[in-house]
Amino acid sequence: MCNYLIAGAQIGVCYGMMGNNLPSPQEVIELCKANNIVRMRLYDPNQAALEALRNSGIEVMLDVPNSDLQSLANPNNAGQWVQTNVLNFYPAVNIKYIAVGNEVKPVGDSTSWMAQYVLPAIQNVYQAIRAKGLHDQIKVSTAIDMTLIGTSYPPSKGSFRSDVRSYLDPIIGYLVYANLPLFANVYPYFSYVGDPNDISLPYALFTAPNVVVWDGSRGYQNLFDAVLDSVHAALDNTGIGYVKVVVSESGWPSDGGFAATYDNARVYLGNLIQHVKGGTPMRPNVAIETYLFGMFDENQKSPEVEKHFGVFYPNNQKKYPFNFGFSAARHWEDDIVAIKNASVSLRSDA
């Protein structure tokens, strides 16, 4: 993915490649640079993309694909992976994070068999990085999705599901030990479409005019903050220790499903870019490092809605009018007025 430098806040973009009509990696990196995108998430160590990233200045979150987790649970294999895909490129490629696995679900999922390998792979990759003295420059973690949250409302009561604690708690313990962040994929879109009767569209799009949810003394005016703070609370409520959260994906589709419209996506993404300069009610005044999903519409993804998350079309044209390097807010004033008047209910069970 690529990141944009926006009015002092940095935003990244996720560079997925599940399309048969996408530009070359070199073109993609040039597109990022032309649009002030200064961070990118790359879902696998694609060698052409890594070569194109050399001396670009773009910070990179590099994924260990889920299919490699079992192999990297072996320390020798992890060391070789780090040598081939990290050390052979660093520092010419500014690798900042390594995401060891994406949305592995330990219970009831096709990825569940991989769960046993996530922590060993994190440990082995971290130790290989540490052996080179780079553990302060390159942070190693894994990316979770919100299905692992059991309670999310109100946000302060956030907690992980009891049946995933045996998977997550040791990972969290290692993150605390090694001063590593947790990566979280946060999609208010999916929360909204899962409960449109109780979650209002303005709340999901950052356009609610007032506080929608009070949680004690904390007021929530948007669903993104509520979901993210439920993750903060879930981490805190384990009692293991403090862990920073990096939002490793967030986006809104422009077609292909309920509430998946161009205007909704434009409003959400533009407001997200502005919003993350601040913090959340639970962790205020701290910029939220956030990666937009995704770089392009990817025509080989499924279901249909997954094909329409791009901020660029495959022909390199911007889908939305905002500039990643400048203030985006002015483009949505009319949209915001219209959507504020279209509110449904004002409760959130994110």
C-alpha cells in the first residue's frame, strides 16, 4: 500500500494486486510519488514491487502472506525470509513494519489451522530483525480483523472473544515485551451494513453533526473512533500491558453492495484522511496511523463488493477528487449537508 502525506498527518494505501488489468509496480510507485503517497502496504514480498520501491522514500508495511506462516515458524526459514525480502532491500527500501499474517482467525475459519504458527513466526522474524540491530527501525506484528472482538459497545467495555483469548493473549504479551504495535483492519462500512437499523449512515461517514454515543464522559461522533477504541479497550482489558494500534486497513467500496456508492466512499475516505490527524476519545491528541484500502479496484477479488475499494482506477486515474497531499475537506461540504439530513437511528452497536 502507499501512504499520503496530508496536512501533517500520514496516511498509507494498501497495494493489492488481485487484478488482471493493473499497472506495473514501477508505474504504481511513480503514481504514489506523484500523489504524495509516502507509505504503502504490500501484501507479499513481490520482488518487482520491492525493486521499484528502492530509493523512493516510501515507508513500507510488508506482509508475510498467510501461506508462509507455517514455514516461518521455523527459525531458519524465517531468517532466510528476512534476508531475502528485508535485508536485501533495506534501507534503500524503507521497510517500517512487517505484518506476519493478515486476519488469521483461530476459530471456525479456513485460516484457523494457521493460527498456531502466527506467534512463532512473529518471534522468529523479530529475532532475525533484532539480530541485525534493526528492531527499533522495523516493527513486527500481525493484522487482526474485528471479528475477534466480542464486545464493542460501549467502546470502553471492548473485549476480545473468550474463544480467541488463548490465541491472542500470548501474541499481545510478546508485543508488550518487544514494544511492538498491533495492526487492526477497521471497516465502519461492514459494521454499518451489518446493522443499518441501529447504526446511522452519518455516524459511519464522519458526518454526524453531534455526539451520537456517550460512553461515560467520552462522546463519540463517528463509528471509526468507536470501533478503534473498542480495540484499545480490548487490549487494555486483558491487563497484559499497553499496545499501540496501527490501522492497517480502512476503506469504503464505491459499488457492488449495500451502501456501496461513489458518494459514500468519497465522503468516508476524505473525512477519514482529515480525521486521523487527531486521536480517539480514549487516546486523544495522538495521530492515528492509517492505511487506506486499497490502491486499485481489483477485478479478481470476490464477492463483488470487494472489487470496488480502490482509490485509483486501474488506468492510474484518481477515482476521487481529493488530493492526498492537501486538505480534502472542501470537496465534501455539500455532500455532508445532504447526508446529515439522511440520518436513520443514532445508536451504535459497532
